[in-house]
Amino acid sequence: MRRMHAAGHHIASHTWTHRNLNEVNSTIQRTEIIYNEMSFRNLFGWIPTYMRPPYLECNAGSGCQNLLRTLGYHIINVNIDTKDYMYDSPATIQTAKDRFSSGVSTNAVANSYIELSHDVHYQTVVNLTQFMIDTAKARGYRLVTVGECLNDPKENWYRPAGGAISSSIAPGTTRTTTTTSVPTSSTVRDSSIFHFIQCSYVHGEGFAGPNLRWNQWLHMSQLELWQLLFTIWVLRLKPHILRNGLPIGLRILCAASFGRERHDQRAMR
């Protein structure tokens, strides 16, 4: 993630364990966000001000929108979903390409887009991505970060960890950005692939999870606690199993925050 940031990518939050924020109570909603903030703090010393809710689920009735605005987040939606996770084979990736192509207007002056795809899928990396870049450029679009697409100055993309939300963002409010056709809130269900950032492991450095205060463990479910304890046990006591990389089951549980299971969201205008 540090390499991604150094290369100029816009890094945003996507919650801690990819829970549907419309289906959990306010305590779990807040925990999902704060735990992720702790990880960003440990890595960078700052916290993102952008959030794409898991499954694009965050409506007013669940309290999700109000909570995210209170915590100083832009709520980001997409208006092109390639559904690449459904078409990750040479025989089917054309469907994801078709979804992208049909969703992008040839009138680049009057339109802008935030598209959704995932770089954990092989065909997305080696096939779909270059197609999207070439198609967008051929139709007159310039590919930019989400923040640039929304005309938001770069200094607004992150805030220092540990302090107030921002001198320019009062609780319960959010910065206003302008865009023609990109939605900024979501009530749309999307069965997109899971994205966990529960802990990170770098060979030779060991377990590098967030710093949890003792009372924050009380907010974890019994299953989540057992999963985390199992992960710590494997990484601490069974390092030999990592010789050929993390087993798939453990990768699902403990996606590395150094890019192995990262979510990728591109924007263009």
C-alpha cells in the first residue's frame, strides 16, 4: 500500500471485514470503519476521507450515511460495474469488456464515470484493464483518480490520524464536490467479491495487525475472535506453512494489506 501511495494512487477505505453496512447495527458499523482507520494510521499516519461501502450498500435508513458523514467521509458509488469477478476466464472476460464498453458514452465532454473492477482477478489484470484504458482514451476520456474525477483537491483526500476530523469538516457534514453523472451515495446491491483487510503479514516481519485497545475486543463476534486468534497462531507458531505463500483459506481470512487482495477502483472523466 505504501508503494501504491508513492506511485500516486488514491487510497480509500472499504471497511474492516467487508460487512454489509445496511444489515448491521450502529456499533458494528462504527467498528468496521474505526478498525480500518487504525490500520491506515499504523501504515501512513493518516486516514482516508473516501469510502466505498461494501456491496455498494449504504442507505439513510440504516444510519450508514449519517455515520460516514459524521466521520468525515465521502461516500463513493460507481456507475460502471464490469462484474469482472463473474467473468474471470479467457472464455468469459469479453462479457466484462462489453459491460464496460456499453457503459461508456462516446460523448466525453458531457459524461464522467467511476468504474469498478478488482485486481485480484487474473483476467482483469492481463486483459480487461488494458482494454478499459484503450477504450476510454479512444473515446476522448482522461483517466484520473476518484478524487480528481470529483474535482476534489488532493489535500482533502486524507486527514491526520489522532486529531479532529478536520478543521474544514464539522461532524455531521461532508465536503461538497461536483460531477455530472457519478453517484455519490448508494442503495444498490452488488454481489461484488469480498475484500478483507483483517491483518497483514510480511515474510520476516511477522504479524502486523492493528493496535486494539482491550475493550475493543468486546465488539468482535465469537467467530471473528476465533478467526483472529487462529490467524495469530498460524503466523506466530507455524511460519513454515508460509514457505510457498499463504494457503488460500488463510488468504481469505487474512488478506495482506500490501496489495495481495486489494480492491481497485478507477475513475475517468
